[in-house]
Amino acid sequence: MASIDQQPAGRPDGGLSLIPVAWLVIVMGLSAYGLISSWRLIGDFSLPDSVFFLVYGGLTGGVITILWGLYLLGLAFNR
């Protein structure tokens, strides 16, 4: 019986492996855009409490998204 030479599984080809990375970069960019556009509302204490908490909740979510994305990109590129 003839042996079949099999190559070890390497990196996926075809460029489809870059889709999750591109998606993560786009999401991080949108989060950064949200942070920049909401930056001027940080010191505005004349807003109602519900809007104030909504703005700060969005800013917190954006910061967490960016930090988590940087962590995931670090894991992806250090494999």
C-alpha cells in the first residue's frame, strides 16, 4: 500500500481567515468613533440623570470594547 504524503495543517489560505480580524478592527473603530463623538458630553452636568447614565454607559462600553479588541488582536497575532 502506497503511503500518502500529507502536509501538516498550516495557516488557512484564501484570505477568509482575515474576516474576523477585519470585523474586530471595524467594531473597534466604531467604538472609538462613539467615544470621540460623545467626548464633549462628559462634563455636561445639565443633562437629565437618565441621559447622563446612558452616555456614561456607552462610553464605558466603548472603552471595554476597545480594550477587549486589543487583547484579542494581541492573542491572534502572537500565535
